[in-house]
Amino acid sequence: MHDAGKIIPGLIIFAAIVTFPFYYNMGKAVERPEPKLDTPAIQELKEKQCVESKEFMRANHMQLLNQWRDAVVRDGNNVYIGSNGKKYTMSLQNTCMKCHSNKKNFCDSCHKYVAVRPYCWDCHIAPKESKL
Amino acid sequence: MGAIVAFIAVIILVLIVLAGTGAANLHFLLGVIIPYLTFVTFTIGVAYRVVKWGRSPVPFRIPTTAGQQKSLSWIKDSKLDNPSTTTGVIGRMGLEVLLFRSLFRNTSSKLYNGSIFAHKWEKWLWMGSLAFHWSFLIVLIRHFRLFMAPVPSLLHLIEAFDGFLQIGSPGIFVSGIILLGAVSYLLFRRFYIPQVRYISLTSDYFPLFLIIGIALSGILMRYFIKVDVVSAKELIMGLLTFKPIIPKGIGVIFYIHLFLVCALFAYFPFSKLMHMAGVFLSPTRNLANNSRMKRHVNPWNYPVKVHTYEEYEEDFRGKMKTAKIPVEKE
Amino acid sequence: MANIKLPKPEELSKIDHKPPQKRWMDTPAEFKQGMYCYGAKGKNLSAVDFPNARDWSPDDKDWKLPENWKEIVLEGMKERLGKYRSFHIFMDICVRCGACADKCHFFLGGGDPKNMPVLRAELLRSIYRKYFTASGKMLGKVAGARELTEDVLKELWYYYYQCTECRRCSLFCPYGIDQAEITMIGRELLNLLGLNTDWISGPVANCYMKGNHLGLEPHAIKNNIDFMVDDIETITGIKIEPSFNRKGAEILFVTPSGDLFGDPGIYTCMGYLMLFHELGLDYTWSTYASEGGNFGFFTSMEMAKRLNSKIYAEAKRLGVKWILGGECGHMWRIINQYMDTWNGPADFLEEPVSPITGTRFENAKATKMVHIIEFVADLIKHGKLKFDPGRNDQFKVTFHDSCNTARGMGIFEEPRYIIKNVCNNFYEMPENTIRERTFCCGSGSGLNAGENMELRMRGGLPRANAVRYVHERHGVNLLANVCAIDRAALPALMDYWVPGVKVAGVHELLGNALIMKGEKERTTDLRGDALPGKEGNEDA
């Protein structure tokens, strides 16, 4: 026989699955997160420049942090020479977070958006932020 | 031969993207128009094919019985391999769709010393295809972190399992590596096994090369040629909320990945990939072996010309009477 | 037949499974003597009103096709795509994984790559793609599509009559693609052009006009059974009086006509007769519905239905309560999966109940037809039969599951239960060659002719190989089965590959062992061979 009673529900389930991402996000205004760079430490900087370019950091910061960790913990080397020739101390807490002390508005905003859960804070102590 | 054509076809697809993102500056076409067209083609195409199949009826109950039938009460019937109830059929289909029951049964038969056959359990095809399909599914589900906002915690759980190795940053996902390995195996056996090579068509190699391209570009993008994920998600969310946007500066590798995925899904309804839907409709698997217990009606059954008993007796009455076989008309 | 030479087993067993370099689409079929049957005779085709009835031979260059043959085939395909979801889906979803390739006995025994089920299907699929799919129309060969030419048609004919519709490929296919189904539809298409074989169309015409494949007329059926009755009296001292076309009997008994004619089928039939007599069963034979098998099934669904209709018609005319069916293979696939749908509902019959044990055969409550093996297993379970299994001690027995009852029904335990009760020595063949994984005899679906003996011996090789294994290991000398085509085909196969192994129906073994009330001391088995320990008493 034709089994319309099974095929039609099957097609409805199929349609529900493939259109799921559309109706799940319906009516939600999801803005692209903009990490905040307005910490006092950054504002004091003369030249507002991270250890590498903004574009590089956006895509590659996780790999850079991984290299830093390996260099410091495994090789005992804690000096990073950036592509601009400057020297930096490889330290999440003392270098990165010194400027980006606003973890919530900096790290977390993007991480939450793309659903990444880095395990930095399994070992490191997250900076204390004043709750504003 | 078929493999070369298929390989070149996939290379051409990649070149199209390189040209499109380079001088031609066709980001909007590649990032917005083609994904939308693909979605429509895939969804309507698959539904159309299924409806077309559905319009052909199943005139007869023809399950392939793979175990003891249900007969006498003291004989144990094989409820899943030869189901006589709907529950059994659901179980059989579940095993078939989720665990590839029939492939699990696979044997290889080889001839030894002239004429002795040895039939051995052959598990590689089963393992390869199971690894391929399941890892593909998990990879696909993982991608929903880029399709949903906010992202539900179930996805975090899947990622945690998938990334249990905790190697590097971003952490390695096992599913992606298994997918690439399994699909390479499926390609390898098409070259290596002479019989399979003989039967393989261009349309068998094409999806394999395409999926290899997708997996490679995905792995490259995640671990090696990095792109800004936030911008990538912004593009995707723009599509999903019908506010398309092309953020600046997403690397070309993203467009290659996206275009190959579109090619796969757009190709889907026109190809053997329809086995995804077809397996549910296969009459040798989805019917109960109960046609002696329950009447099954053929919607196009029609009367046929038969040789009736009366005609038969007419032909042989004399001989029947001589042989003392009873007749209707003396 | 005599002019087609069958190579020696040593030669035939040199099999190369490596496919050639040249692509299959560019390799037209080469018609090898001994691998195909004679063409159908015009008179047999016209007897059942089949189209293009004419005498014809596959050896001729001109197959005398109607002018618009291509149109007929394509129109026929279109019609069947709309009628059979199975066909439509099986044309579309194969991924060519190759799991079926080394499952086919014809490929295993012959090595011809076009006998891999997947490629046999591709022969037709390539045409489907060319004329019914967008990609095939546009891309042609790249999409695996090809033109339907006379060579392609001949290739289809050659290979679709090298498939026994055993469904072994379907068992291993991850989507259940069933080459038997594709072969059946492929043969329907060929029959639209009158392209049948003599060995199939002859029995079809016989069965239609005379009630059975062998063309036994009513008095001949009675005579044959009378001969068996005489033999039974000689062996047991008991005179049996079966009835024919008797109105008011409780049960109509239908068995393949192969059981009525020739060795070793008749010994199985003697087993039935002795059993029914011992039970005092109120049953009748029919000369009109004197065929359980159905060669129509190997031509077209419609023809199969036309032949099958006689069983219900006769049951109705005679006013029986239900129908009992003998040992047969494709007969039981048809009864199990087709009969009620074709010719039912059988509302003039009653739900079958064993008159001896009172067991209701609930698994047959719609079709109202019970397999004799089910019927007897129930009798034995209830202790209604007495056996002397020692009377089968001359045999070391193994059991061959017939393809159709295995993969189109699932009757596995019942025959084994009976054999174990009537024989002392039973050995199974290796597990990948029995039950649902059983290998075909190589001669099913109307291929058990004489002129295609090489094909049959090749196709039967995997089965024979498994028999040889138990023959050498356990001294097995008897291959039991529940199928008339097996009984006709396996003796030649055994003589060729495993000399020293005989073939018997389960009911022959039952007849040997059955202790009948008032029987004299038996000195021979049903074949007239001396029983173990009775060699001296043998009649001259």
C-alpha cells in the first residue's frame, strides 16, 4: 500500500529537523559581540597594541596561549618576541589579563557567542572584577 | 577513470571559490545566495524524491526473512530478524538504520586450493561505514554551535565527549579525525578491491572526494589556517535570521568549506545519497512477515484470465471417468 | 543437450574472480554454451496468451523482436516503477558498496563480474538512469547511464536467466535491495517481448492447461500415485487408498508435481501418503490444482497469479476446511508472501486446526494454508507419531535450507526438529552456508534445464562445497531438503561435485522411520535398498 500515514509524518519530521536552526533563532536579535577595550590599563597605554595584530589575535589567540604555556611550563622560557620585535613576558595573568582585566566583557563575550569553553580557568585564577 | 573525473570535479569546485573570493569578489554569492539555494534544493529535492517513491505502492509483503518465522508456540521465533509484529519491525529498522545490522552480517567468500570456499566474517566494511556515518552525524551536530544562539548545554556535553583528549588549543575533536579516516578507507577500498573498483561509477567517487574536501577544509580551518570564528558565526546567523551579512575578513578557507558543503547537499537529492531516506522505505526490511496471518491488499490488483475447473473437466472428462476420478458433469 | 559439453569438475573449479580491465559497459555479453537455456516455443507462449509468441533461439542473430520493442520495454519499466515501490527504490538507492558481490553463488562459482548482484542490477539501472533520471539524460556514461540497444537487451536476457531469485544478496544488502525482485521485474519486461526460455514456458503452459508443470493428465496422476501405493504395500504390507478430487474432505493437499514423478521426489510423496494414512487424515488430492510450484512466478506476476488461482478455486469447489501444502521452495514463498494478496481473501475456508492435536495454526489464519513441515512438527511434539530412527541408520544426514523457505518465510527449526526425530545421524553444514545464509542449489527459478548444465554446476558449487565439507568430515551421505526443485537439481550437483551423496526430501526419511499400525517387519527403505542389518533378507 502507499503508507501515507507513515511517509507524511516522516517528511514532517524531516522538515522540522532541517528548518530547526531557522525557527530556533526566530525573533532573536543576536548581535555580534564586541569585546570591550575600555579597561584603565588599556586607556593608560600610549600605543594601543596587543602582542600581535588585532586580526592575528582574533583568529589565533588560543594557539598563541597554548604555545606560551608550553614554553613556560615545559621549557622554562618566558620571553616572547612579537613579530614587531618587542619582548613580552609570557604570562596569562601578568601580561594578558593585566590589560584585559575585564574577562566578562572581553573573553567571555565571544566565547559565549561561539560556545567555546576554554580550560584556562581550570588552573588559573580568574581576575576579580568589580560588579558594575 | 570515474575517480579521475570525480576528483577533477571537486578541484574545479575549489577553484571556483578561489576565483570567486579573489578578483571576482563574489562573497555575497558564495556566502548568501548559494547557501539559500542549496537549502531549498536539498529540502524540496529530498521531499520530492520521497513523495515520488511513496506514490508507488507496496503491492506485496516481501520482507527478507533473516531468522526463524513465528509458527508453533514452542518454537522460538526471531523477533528482530524475522519480525511478525510492528514492534519487531521497528526494532529491525532501528538496528538497520542505527547499527547497520545487515552489513554486520557481511562475510567474505574466498576460494582456496582450487575449489574450497571459506566464508569468513568480514567486519571492515561494517566498521568503516559505521564510523563514517556516526562521526559525520556528530560533526554535523557539533556545528550547531554556529547555528544557534544561545547554544544549548547538550552541545557542550557532546563537545566535551568529542574533545576528551584535550590536546592543544583549540582542542582536537576525535569525530573529525575518524570522519576523515573512515571516508578515506571507503575511498581506498574502491581502489583496492578489484570487484568494487569494477562496479564503481563517477557518482560513487564524487561524494567521497567531496566529503574528503569538506573534512580537510574543516580540519585545516579549525587547527591550521585559522579564521575568525565570531565573523563566521555572524555570517551564518545572518542567513538563519534572514538578515544576510558578509562580515569582512573571513578567510577563503571558510568559503571553500561552505561551498563544498553546499555542493554536497545540493547534489544529495539527485544522487545515491538518497539512500538516507530510501532505507526507511525498503519493503524487504520495513514489513512484518505476517502475510499468512494478516491479509495484505494490493491496490492495483486486477482480475486475470484463468483456466477454470469447468474448462479443465471439459478437456479431460473422459479420462477422469475412466480413472474413476469424480466429475461435476456426468 | 548431449551436444553441449560439460567440462570436468577439475576444469570448472578453476575460477578467476578478478574482473577484466575493460569497463563492463563496453563489454557486450558473450553467450557461452552451457550457460543459458533454449528459447521459448511459440505454442507455449500462445497457450497463455503471451505477446510475440514465436519459435526463437538465443543463438540466432535475429531474435524476432517486434518493431517497437524498445518502446515496449521502456513503457513497461515506467509502468512497473509506478506499481512497485521496491523496484523504484532499488533502482535509486544502491551505493555500490559491493557487500552483495561475493554472496551470489553464480559469481562465486563462475567469476563472471556481471553475476555480482550489484552489477546484474546495474544492467537494468543503467537503462533506468538513461531514460528516467535527469542526471542520466544529461550526463550519460558519466552518470552510469546507457542507451537501450539490442545488445543490451540480449545481455539482460542472458544474465536475468542466470539468477535464481534466491535473495541471498538481499540478506546482506544494508538497504535490503533484493536482486530477486529486480530479476523478477526484469524478466517481466523480457516477457513483454516473448523472450522466455523453453524450460520455463513449457511448464507454464502445462500448468495452465493441465494443472501441473509436468503436464500430467488426471489419470496419469492417479496412476503414478497408484504405483507408489503398490510400492508402499510391498515395503510395509499396508494398502493405502488415497482419494482424488473428493468433495467434502476436510483438507486439500497440494504439493509440487515434481513429487509425483521421478526419483527421488516420489519417495517424498510416499512419505506423505504413509503419514496421512497412519493419521487417518480426511484429505484429498486434486488433479486440477495438482501443482504447488509456480513457474509463472519466473515469467510475470500476472502469470503467477493465474496459475496460483487454482488452489483457492479448487479448495472452494471441493468445500474443504483448509489447505495443507507439501515440501517446496518457491511454492512456499508464494503462499507466504503472495497468495492471499493475489487470490484471497480465503473467507470460504476455516482457520486451520490440526484434527489430530487440536493445535490452531494461527500463523496461517488468513491464508489458511499450512506447511506440512509445521503440521508434522506439531504432531511429533504432541507424541502422535512413533518412529524407528534406526531405519535411517544407513544415512548420515545434513539439511539444505531452500532459498525461498529460508529468506522468504523463515522455516528453519521445524524441519530440523523432524529430522532429529526420524534420524540418528544429523550433521549441520558450516554456519555461513545454512539457515538464512543458505546457498542456492544453483537451479532455482526455472533454471533446472539440461542445456545449461555448466551454469547449474557452477551456481551449485558453493552449496556442493559445504556438503563436501561434512561429507569428508562426518561421512555425510544424504542431503535432506524440503523443496522439489532441490530434489530434481541436487542429485546431478552431488554426482558432479560430491559423488556418494544422495538427495532426499524430509518426508522420505519420515516415511522410512514411521512405525505404522499393522505393518510387517520392513527389510528395505522406501527406495528398495536393504535396511541396515537386513541385508541378507533382501528380495532377489
